Amino acid sequence: MAVAANTDKKRVVVIGAGFAGMNVARGLGGDARFDVVVLDRRNYHLFQPLLYQVAMAGLSPAEIAPPIRSLLSRHENVRVVQGRVDRVLLDEHAVSGDFGRFDYDYLVVATGAQHAYFGHDAWEPFAPGLKTLEQATEIRRRVLSAFELAERASDAEARRPLLTFVIVGGGPTGVELAGAIGEMSRFTLLSGFQNRLLVLIQWAWSYLTFSRGARLIVEKDWRSHVNEPASKESEH
Ligand SMILES: Cc1cc2nc3c(=O)[nH]c(=O)nc-3n(C[C@H](O)[C@H](O)[C@H](O)COP(=O)(O)OP(=O)(O)OC[C@H]3O[C@@H](n4cnc5c(N)ncnc54)[C@H](O)[C@@H]3O)c2cc1C
């Protein structure tokens, strides 16, 4: 899509409507010196800090993904185009993709970041990251399915592995997710599941022992903890 070169206005192309891209677009919105085009492969702005709530069924996807178009609709000089940018043609001051082509005077690349498995990409199918709605709903599907299977399990021994969740990474996302899984099992799912008594007893036990149902493994070799109880030093 070529630009109509009809004014002295500068054309700003913003790739990505995450926090960064939205802030640029809003900052330039209403500024008569600029025409702004916001390009995003999705038609919604994703509020990533609440992804863990979607993953734990506390929120629905739509609650954290408002349309980019409506967020920017009050700015007449801002145009929103859904499309994936494949190439930046630096010499020509243009970007291209499935939408065609846009020329620019100024380009803002705000395409965000991807999670990494640090050379272990084969882990991804077993342990999805948490950066997109698709990943959040996949995690939710797996967690809720585990609770359903646990409900059908005949005894506590069979139920235990189904209700044991391993989170790799103790940064903000991992910690929030761990807290949300705990909250989900103690409160959200209590009324619907027959095995709630077991959950309640576990909760009481966790409370009394101050372990609160979550175990933090700080050693690198976490595999050894999957089948064996953690040693005193590695439990917190
Ligand atoms: C689970 C989680 C919890 C978080 N919690 C917090 C928190 O509590 N506090 C905090 O400050 N930060 C938090 N963060 C970090 C924060 O959300 C990110 O730093 C922020 O979203 C990054 O914004 P961004 O605009 O750089 O990228 P993004 O929000 O990732 O946006 C990038 C955009 O670019 C688009 N895009 C990418 N490639 C293309 C392409 N080729 N063509 C077109 N469009 C493209 C994408 O569709 C996307 O809309 C959290 C992040 C996660 C994942």
C-alpha cells in the first residue's frame, strides 16, 4: 500500500501495538505534524501482565485483549492496519508484508520479545511459554484437564502426580503463576470438585507447616526432585 504523498506531514510507521507501540501512537495522536500508521499482526492489544490470570481461568481472553482500533479511535491522525511486517527496506524507507507496503519518514520497531529455552527448544511442546493468548489458553486447558483427570482418579496416590505442577523460572511470571495455581486449587475450584476435602486438608496442612502448598527448588538439577522429596536445604 503506497502512501499518498499529499501533505508536509511526516509519516510515522509503528510496528507493534504492545505497550511500547501504543505509547508512541498515543503520544503522537492529535499532533498535526504527523500521520501515524500502527501495524500489528494481531487486531488486539495484549495486556501481558494479566496473562497468568487467563492461564488460571481467572479472566477470559477478551478481558485482557481490547481491539487496537478502539483504543486509538479518538486520534484522527492515527491509522490502524492489521498485518505482519516481513521486511524493512531501509534504503527505500519502507516496510512490507501481507498488507502490501508502507513508506515512512520515521519508523518505530516495537515488536516485543520472545521467550527463550536457552538451547532446549525441544521442551516447548511440554512447557509452553506465557507470552501470548494462545499459550495462556493452552496452559489453562492443560491445568483444568489435570483437575478433571484427578477428579476421576481412584485414590490419592493416582491423584498426586496429576495435581503436581512444575514451573520452571522463578521470576515474576513464574511466581505469579505459582500463586495463581495455589489460589485456584484452594478457592476457585473448591465448590465444583468432589475431592475438595482433600484439597482443604492439604491447604490446612500447608498453612500449618508454613509451606503454603508450593515448594521452591533452587538447585539446577531439578530432575532429581520429580520422583524424590526435596531435601531440607532446598525447600522453602
Ligand atoms: C506473563 C507476563 C507478565 C508480565 N508482568 C509485568 C508486570 O507486572 N509489570 C510490567 O511492567 N511488565 C510486565 N511484563 C512485561 C511487559 O508485559 C512487557 O515488557 C511489555 O508487554 C513489552 O511491550 P512491547 O510493546 O515491547 O512488546 P509486546 O507487548 O510484546 O508487543 C509487541 C507487538 O508487536 C506485534 N508484532 C510482533 N512482530 C510483528 C510483526 N512482524 N509484524 C506486525 N506486528 C508484530 C505483536 O503482535 C505485539 O502486539 C509481563 C510480561 C509477561 C509475558
